[in-house]
Amino acid sequence: MLGWTQKELAVRSGVAKRSIAGLELGTSTPKPETLERLVATLSAGGIEFRNADADGVGIKLFKTSKFAHGSKPRFDEMKG
């Protein structure tokens, strides 16, 4: 959705590329802190995480954010 590689997501979130690959393959279970970092980073990029509703659980690209394709903030720069 955002066009990011695993390496780009790793740099932006501070999560190891190996951990991201394991999540995508379903071969690892993330720690809560890892999930928080990934959700915060993807949310800053414009991804909206949705709870179960009539459309089910899922994600969608909410809007293009300044972080989607341009600047590359680190996780610590995105925290409120």
C-alpha cells in the first residue's frame, strides 16, 4: 500500500528487518513493543487499522501522509 520495502519499514520503525520478514511469513510472534512500533510507523504513513465491524477486521490506506514517500522519520520522531 505504501510502497515501502522491508528495509524501509525497518529503518522507519526501528524494528529489525529479520523480525519484519518473520511476521510477513508467519514464522514469528512479535513482542508488544514491536507491534506498537510497526502500528505507529504504518499509521504515520497513512494506514488505518480497523477493528471488526460490518466490513470485518482490516487495514486501509487512509490518506497520503508526509511520511508515505517523502521524508523518512524514525519511530522516536513520530511519538506524540
